[in-house]
Amino acid sequence: MRLVSVRPFSPRQVVGGAALLAMTLSAPVLLAQSATPRAAAGATAPNTLTAAEKAAGWTLLFDGKTTNGWRGYNADSFPANGWAVEDGVLKKVGKGEKPGSGGDIVSADSYGDFELALDWKLSPGGNSGLKYLINEPSDRKGRAGVGYEMQILDDERHPDAKAGVNGNRTAGALYDLIAPSAHAAKPIGEWNHVRLVVNGHHVEHWLNGQRVVQFEIGSPEMQSLIAKSKYKDIKGFGDATSGHILLQDHGDEVSFRNIKIRKLTPGTRTP
């Protein structure tokens, strides 16, 4: 294991004014570097684990062949329509390809401290999202989950990229809350690699090898951002520190593969 120094955020990464700027000026931290799915991606077949990944505690959330481990949001089974497994990808089919809408899908298990990795590929003009720490209401109504979301978007073609505040609805953003520090998404039609870290109250979004968002759950800065967002009237929004992984059905075609997760011991440092 090799220790590497990571610089703190630059002010460009901050949305929400002076309050968030103060959060970004914290001292550098040392993060332990370990084998990750990204490092081995070029040497292994999709939807598989290397020996190093297994030793590090990674497990597959998608086997490339079935929908095992996934179900509909607020449902006990996987949607009959709207989603498909094709050529080793878990695919939200586009409008008109199959009758009906599948709704969002969630992981069968809930996760607290974890590191998630996956690849996504979006259709032109498409919109989707990776949501996390999602908990279902007791009344089990609706097919769309609400919670923290890493945005998946065609920034050039979809109008949502120009909505929100200062780019906080573009690819990689913490949707409607924090803009990504850089435009890290690859051209539409290419695969993008995501890492999502939830470590205690600390959260990081990584897109194609770049850390584009980080924040602290429950911090005054996040509470201020939520109060100014579309979520401001949702009681308890953003408070959860464990929940399901959710892949969004926004009606557009999007494909996922190499969905992998490992549980973290609270306080564990990640690359």
C-alpha cells in the first residue's frame, strides 16, 4: 500500500458561495492507494472480478447475464418492461423499444459505508442518474426514488445541462446541488467510468479518473444548498447515511456494466 497526498478542492469546485468555499479550503489528507476496478479494467473481461479485487472485498452487483440483485423501486421483483440485459450490459431501453416504462431499479441490498464502481454509456440527448442512500417510503407508492444523485447526462444536447445553478445538473454533478469541478464526461456513445465513495459522512464523485464532487452529509454547507434547491420542501432529504443503490429510468436509453461494490470500514481511506 502506497500513501499519496491529495490536494484540497479548488474554489472552482464550489457551488453556493462563501460557505462552501470554506469547506474546500481544508488541509490535504493522505489517502491509501489500493487496487480498484479502474486499474484492472483493461486487463479483465467486463462484469468480472480480478483476484486483487476479490481480496480487497469487491463484489459484483451485475453478473452480465441476469438481473439478479436488482428489483424495481417500491417493488418486490424486477420490472417486466423498460429494462433488459443485452450483450453483457444492463440497459434501460429507449422510448418505444418496449411497451411501458420500467421505473427506477434498486439494489436488493442496502449499503452504508461503501465504494461503488460502474461504467455507463448514454444515448444522444439522454438523461439518467445514479442515486444512492435511497430508502423507500412505507406506503410503497411511486416508481421513482428521491435522494442524492450523480447526474448522467448528454451535456451538449439535453436542456437540463443549462438549468439549475452554474452547471449543477451536468454530468457528474451532485444533481441540483453541487456542480462538477470539471467536464469529465466522454463523448456520447463512449463508456464512462464512475467511482462513488460514501465513507461515513464524506462523499466523493469520480468520473473517468477525476474527482469532480465531494461533500459532507449533514454539514451546514449542504443544509444551505438543500434549502436553495428543488429538494427544499422534502422533509429529511439528504439525511440518510445508508440505503439502496438506484439506477434511474428517465425514459432515455442508457447502459450500465461492471457494477461493483465493496463495503468500507468507517474511517477507511480510499484512493
